[in-house]
Amino acid sequence: MSKRKQHAPELKVKVALEVLKDEETAAELASQFGVHPTMNHKWKRALLAGTSGMFGCGGRMRPEIDEEQVK
């Protein structure tokens, strides 16, 4: 029985950014990077979901207050 491949986070980001460029098809990117075409879309969604929180809602981020430190 074979184990699943473990891909480095750097590769995942690189593939996701290439998918976002939309210059090549999913099949072309999959063969170029040696991954399944489904993973291209999965990593793209993960990248977009992770970056959506970077820009917040325009205001300052409130610092988290630890009740133990306040006491």
C-alpha cells in the first residue's frame, strides 16, 4: 500500500498562484508540477480563504486582552 504524497507548503503556494494567473489549464499545471488537477483548485481556495483575513474591515485590529494580565 502506498502513502499519500506530502507536498511542501512552498509548492502549494506556488501552484495556487499559478492557478490564479489563469494562463494555463488545470491539466497543464498539474503535469508541470506533478500534482493532481483537483489539488490545484483545492490549494487555490485555501490561498484565497487564508488571505481574505489579511485586509480586515478597514479598521485597526483590536488587541486581545488577557484577563489574567489585567488582574
